[in-house]
Amino acid sequence: MDSITKYLNKIAYKFPKGYPDMNDDQDKKMLFEMVDNIVEDEEEEIVVSKENSPTPTGGSEVYNDTIRFALYGSDYKGKSIPPPKKKYPYNSNTFSINISGEDKEMFDKLYPIKPPKVGKEIGSAGSLGVGNGEIALYWLYNFSNSAKVEEGRDGDDPDLFFNGKGVEVKAWEKDTGLKGLGRFGADKENLSLLSIIFGFNALVSVFEGGKTPPKTINPTNFRGLQLAEAMGKVKEFKSLLDSNSSLSKEYPLFKNIQDNVDRVYSTLDISDGDDSEEMANKMAVKLLEPKLSRKPGDGNHLANVKTNGSIKFFQIDFDKLKNSKDLLDDFEVKQSAININFDKIWG
């Protein structure tokens, strides 16, 4: 039985004949009045639901009050926060969005806004740990109910969490080119490995009677292909010691070299069949993984929020990183800071 028939059966008792007679003007009038009442009730429900739209789940009171302060000044408490006019997609892939023109004015107002330092009052100096675009992105997704958004200001947390998944926020002018991932100086093991690798690079040059590599190429300053060249020297030492096993037994210097070569090979899981670029790739991945594991995490996103209202979400996929054929072209270290090309690897 369809819904219309069910409805007519339900109201039939109200009519003199036990059903609405469409040839009877009085019956038709009664039926049309009933239908009009139903439509009016539905319209009232729609209006109420819009006025009382569900408040965002999750969220951050500090971020909410920061937005209120930006909109209303010191008289911000208890004020409402206007929601975006539309919803925005959030999924598990790399994707881009453009902010609706209706939301751009509010986005522009919030783009440079930063929450106070932890423990400080709303409206005080902004936290250095929060960059441009973070509050605007929070507002865009949380208040449109496009995602459950929470702040992540503890320790090595990413900037935000969307539906429980980390989102690290950047404000680069472009999505392309080498971008900073932060310093690795505190990562003692990787710094020690790089010191061994570039130490071999200098040592082989001396043995061959050539000049030592420029001081600008060292464990804290190198490009990807320079790392591959240095790995080539490690491979040469491995070949030398494998074909002259007595050297490491008879001479302490070569014993020390043997131990360091073995450490590089075992730590990076290098096989004898790997060439110098494959070896360098493994070292680059070992440098990158600890940084990316913390912020934003494998499978999570880095969001580049640009002033023009274009946002690109890069999904950080470790498998793509390990299998990237051009990683060495898209990777460098400058003064212990790692730079990579997100667009080339995950774009």
C-alpha cells in the first residue's frame, strides 16, 4: 500500500461517506485544507531545523573563543560563530578544494588569526606554534560539520585532527617545489649514520689522491644526488673489504672501517645488489619517516592553506615515499633542515 492510500485511509472517518468524494465540493475543500496544513507543518519543521542546525561535534573552546575575539573583540563571550555557507569534502586521498565565494570573506578575516599561547588569555599574543591558515581551516571544516575537528597542540601532535586523523597545516605560497619539513638535528642515530657516510666520501677522495669534497657537502648540508655519490664510496669500501678480508683482521683502521660499513648496511637493510641511488633512497626515507610519522602520520594529511582560498590536502603515504623513483631529485638537507617536494611525491 502506497503512502497516499495509507493517508486517505487514515482520514477517511472525517468524511460523511467514509472517504473523500472528489465530486463533492465540501469533501474536496476539507481534503485540500488538510493537505495545506501538512505542507505548512513541514515548512515550519524545515525553518526550525535550519535555525537550530546541529552544533559541530568535537572542536576546541580555545579556538572557538579565538574566532569570537577576532569577530567581536573583548566582548566576545557567548557570541555566536557564523557557519560556512557550504560543506567541504574530506577523504583519504590527495585532493584540493577551493573555498566558496560566500565563505571567502570570513576565511580571509580568520586566515592570519592565531590562538594565544597555552595558558594565556584570549586576545593575547598568538602562539608561535600555530601558523597562518590553521584557525581558518578549523572554522571552515568544524563549523560546516564537514569533519569533526579537534586541535592537536600537545607535544609532537599534528596541528589538527579531522575525524581523529592528523592534519598538519602549512601556508606555502605554492604547492610545488621543495618545502621545509623541519630539522632532524635531535635524531642522533641518523646524524651518526650520515657522518659515517660522508666521512667515507672524504676518505676515498684522499686515498685516490684527489681533493676532499667541499665543506659545504656534509651530514647537515647535501642534496639527494650528493648523498648517492657518498653512498657510492661506502659501496666501494664494502667491495674492497670483501675482496681483502685480511685487512680488517690485521689493521685496526680497516677494522673500524669494516664495522662502520656493516653498520650502514645493516641499519638501512642494504643488500649487495643495491646500487648507490637505491642505498641513498633508503637513507633519505630513514630521515623522513620519523618526521612524517609524528606529523601528520602515515595515511594522514598535510594541508597547504593558501591565501587565495585554495587548499591542497597531501595524503602522506609511506609506500609512495619508498617507491618514489625521483625521491633524490625531490629531497635535500640544508643546515639540518629537511626539504622535500610534496607535490612530486604525493601530488
